[in-house]
Amino acid sequence: MASDDVSQLADSLARTQVGEGELSYKGQGLKLDNAQTAEEIVKAIREFQGLQALRLEGNTIGVEAAQAIAKALEDKSDFQCCYWSDMFTGRLRSEIPPALVSLGAALMSAGARLKVLDLSDNAFGPDGVKGIENLLKSATCHTLQELRLNNCGMGIGGGKILAAALTECHKKSSKLGAPLSLKVFIAGRNRLENDGATALAQAFQLIGTLEEIHMPQNGINHPGVTALANAVQQNPQLRVLNLNDNTFTKKGAIAMAQALKNLRSVQVINFGDCLVRSEGAVAIAEALKEGLPILKELNLSFGEITEEAALAVAKAVEHKDQLEKLDLNGNCFGEDGCQNLRDLMENINMGDLLGSLSDDEGEPEDDDDEDDDDDDEDEDDDEEEDVDEEEETEEEGDDEPNKMSTPPSAPRPPDVSSFLCFPSPDKLLRLGKERAELIQQQVDVSDVTKSVEAFLKISSVYKEEDPEVKAAVLDSIDAVLKKTFSLPSAQTFSFISTLLVMLGLLKSEDKVKPVAVVAGHLLCLEHAVKQSYFPQEHIAVLHAFMTRPSKSMECCVGARDSLRSTLQRLQPES
């Protein structure tokens, strides 16, 4: 090798921050399109004896480059850790699965035994899960301890594929006498919803060795939460349970509380933004009394919990001598309730463990209990979607009676409120041919926030591959937006600015939490901007924000690029 080549390779290795058994290109912003551009990495991999870990985070790797890197990994039998998050930035979604297939096949060919597989922040969707399906089922993953798939846009379909692959991996490894002992599972922001979460819960129940489960912001309601509650009971070593920003309501919270009573190793519970409500909080307080001896952190923030229930939780943590933090911010205590909670925590010598209460929502209105019942009915609809219309009007003897239902003798009419609270394609279709008019009548477009929320909820169920759902979604958003954009110009601009805030593209002085952006939001917006009702003066504003880098858009880059291209084309020539 020429001295210049040796020097070049030495410089390359120095830049890659080689550690013991690890080769790192983390955060270098490399754009690797083909074998030639990947040559430096390929050479470093081949030269690295005993390679155990490869970091490729924060770069962008095309199919040909991935194939070249894979070829270099084919004889790395010591390999254990794939740190491959955020490595397909700007790539077409169709490029990612073949790249993953190549890399997975190389590891299998090498006879590697993985401990860590991190593919977080790669917007690969269900097809990307198919790209790692064979790898997950193979002997290479029999030793897997950490699976990190945060913010990958897997959806329900991807969740089911993943669950089936993990189940097969466990069965195959068990037959060989060394069952899969997965310890860490991370899959936040993936729109798994009830069906995806339930499928994964069944896999978790089988595996039984999980120590950390992180599944925040997945659109999971009480049926999925209940399935996960059943699963966590079968994982006695569980230390961390993070289900932040899903929707428990009373039923899910009670089921989870019952499960927690049986767990002795849990240290961190994050049920913030989960709408556990007062009855759920009381059930969790009971679980605290009976179990969770080494709990360190409990987050029940933004859960519509009232003062009495919060005081029950505070009393229940009195003897938790390892507790470090109790977060009850953003609930419904009122000024006096907040002070009473602080006083109680001070009296039990835990005042410094109580988090801020600065975002308290104030005392609840008198009709909150009715709202609880309405939401529980809405969730029950999720479980009854496959039931015949006639059966839906019958009360089941073993269910809690619905306090706020229509008379049993009358058939239940299409329920727009139920759809807008917990959107699903099936619910939208069940509204019938008049769905667009029904939704338009329901949405108060004079309140721009409600109008934006309606647009986001309708577009969240958009399915490009399902013509019937696609047509129903587009008809419905047309009805809402046509009415919205008939308002004065100042209000329509307010709609656009609120939409940008909700999409995470614009900061707001108010405490507004952005939604988890999905492709449907952007594809429906792309449809809307092409319609005659859409004000042309807002095109340039939207285009300016769509051209800015944004983390909220990373899970749907293709949809964002398509919208940006359309907005560019629609802008009037200067």
C-alpha cells in the first residue's frame, strides 16, 4: 500500500473515533449513494479485526452503499451492535427496505450474534419492518437484548409483522435451549394503535424477560393498554414502563394498576398525558400501597385527575423510600387543591419530590363525570366495530351500563363525536354516504383550533392504498375546509398558523402540544392546497415552513417532499 494510502486510511480511522471493538461514523453527515462513496467505510470495516459495533447514525445511506457495507460485514462473526438510527435521511421510502435486507443478510451470513439493534428515527414504515423481518427471525437475533425502533412510522401493519417475527425468534431460540431474552424494547411515535400494541403485547407475554418498555405516543386506547397490562405481568423484571401520551381512560388505567400490583422491580412509571382520570389514579394509588416497593419516578401529569385522587396518590407514596420524583402537573386541582397537595407532601417529608404544578388546569366543571362516560363509550366503539348494527344496540350483561347512551329501543345513529375523539377508517366509513355533511355540521369552524383538530383527525386515517377510505377522507376534509375558508381572511390565516403549530413547525406562546405527524396529514394538505377553496395567499407561507428542516417531519419525508413540490408549483410567478 502506498504511503499516501496508509496516511489516508490512518486519517480516516482517526476521524471515526474507534473505540474498543467499535467503529463510529456517528453524526458525520456523510451522503453515501454508491459503493464508491462508501469506499472509506468499507475499507475501515475490512481492516477492523474483532469488530463488534458499527455506528452509522446521522448519515444518509443509499441502496448501493448499503450493499457495499454489507459485503464488508459478511465475515465479521464477532459483530454484536448495530447503531443505525437516523441513517436514511432524505432517502426514498422505497430505498430503505432493500438496504436493510442487504445489511441483515450480511450479518446472518457472518454468523453474528446481535445484542443491540437500533434503527430509530428511520421513517421506513411497515415495509421497513419487512426489511428486517428475516433478520429478526434468524439465529443472529436469538441473543438480542435491545431493540430500538423509535419513530419509524411502523403503523399497525408494521407492529403486527414485528410481533410475529419476535414470536418466531423466541420459539426457534427456545427449541435450541437458549430462548430470546430481550430486555429493552423501544417503539415510541409509531402509530401502533390498539391492534399493533395488542400484537406486540402477545409477543411480550411470551418473551417474559423485558426490563424496559417504551411505547409513548402510539394512539393506543384502553383495549391496547389492557393487553399491555396483561403482558407486563409476565415480565417480572420490568424496571421502566413508559406509555406517555396514549389514552388510558378509566378502563385502561384500572387494568394497568391491577398489573402493577404484581411487579416488584419497577422503578420508573411514565403515564403522563395518558388521561388516566381520577378513578384510574385512585386505582394506581391502591397499586402503590400493595406493590412497587422500589419505585423511583411516577408521572401522572396531564391526566384530568382531581384533587381527591391526587391526594390518594400522594398518601400512597409515603413509604416509598426510594422515590425521587412525583409528577402531577397539568391536572385539575385548582389553586387550593395544589396547595393542599404541596402541604401533604411536606407533611410526609417528600415536598422536594413533588414536581411543578405550574400548568394546573383548575378545578373541573360539574359535568366532567358525564364526559368520562362519553369517552368510555367512544372507546367501547373501538371494540364493537365488527359487531352487526343490530347487536350494537343490545346491552351485554357483563359490561358496565352506559350512563349516557341513547335509549336501548332506538338504533344508535352514526356518531361523529366518537369518530373525532378516536378516529379510525372503519368509524369514518360507518358514518355513511352523508359523512362529509355530518362532520361539517359537527365542527365549529369559527373556532380555528377545533377546525384544525378536525382536519388533523380526519386526515390521520388517510390510506393511499384503500380507495374507499381515501375518498371518504378527502370528501370530509373538503367539506370542513370549504366551510373554514369561507370565513374572513384574518381567521383563515389564523387557521394556517394554528395548523403549523400543531404540526410542530411553529412555536406558540400558549402550551400547545404538537401532534405526531403522519403522512396522511401532509398528503391531505397537498390535496387541499390544489382545491379552488384554498386561499392562494397562504401557499407561500406553507411553502416557506415546509422547506425548513423539522424533526416533526422526519417520519414522513416522502409526503413532505411531495407537498413541498406541489406548493412550489402552485406559487404565482413573480
